[in-house]
Amino acid sequence: MTPYAEKKVACARELYLNGYNCAQAVFAAFAEEMDLPRQTALLIASGMGGGIGGLRETCGTVSAMALVLGKLRGYSDASDYDGKKALYAAIQKLHGQFTEQFETSNCRQLLVSAGIAVSSVPAERTPEYYKKRPCCRYIEKAAELLASELEG
């Protein structure tokens, strides 16, 4: 892992362990690159945690990777087909790398496979919570993948 990726992984991990959700942790770790104040980044990604608002659908780390790429490499001209194609290809590449390692990007499946009872209600962040949750490894991997993509 490159020093840049190590820095982003450490930042995302720290944010998560300080109580931010999975999407916030990954998205805000790249706030500087997006020219966003960290507080703004935390707000933007706040609804993406828990598999999009606690629905346990797409893992918030994967959503955050797409949001970061959208901000940094996205398109705003509706007729920019090449821009859209390039952005989607980059997101699909990162998604593929994530699912290659974890077999899915579905929050519910990721939690159930780790023996976690699934709920749509946010759990209180306690030391016991962090001991049980597998989310830190998903956050670290997403930050690493995104950092590698941005460096490449």
C-alpha cells in the first residue's frame, strides 16, 4: 500500500472509530481532494450509512467511493456521454474489486455473514459494538481502493 493510501485508510478508520458511519468515514477521508470542508463531507454522506439510511442495501463504503469519484471525475453536462461512460467504468471497477474480496456489496449480506443481527435502527456506538462489527475492514478496503484509483 502506498503512503497516500495508508494515510486515507488511517483517516477513514479513525473517523469510523469516532462514531461516524461507514459512508461518512470513507467520504470525509477524501474531503481535501474534493475541496470540501470535512463538516460538509460528513453531512453529504450522512444518509448513506447503514446501506443507505439503514435500509441495509448497498454498503455505505461503496456508495462513498461512487460519491467521491462523482465529485472528482463526474460530469455535469447531460450530453457528456464519454464522461458518463468513464465515470461508470471507474465505479464498476472499484465495485468489482470490493466484491471480489467480500463477495457482495450488500450491507445486509455483509453483516449477516459476520453473524450480526440486522436492524434498520442505528446502534449505539459502544466498545462492544466495535468488537462485533466487521465494518472497519470494509471501510479500510474502500479507502484503499479509492486511494489507489485516484493515484492511478
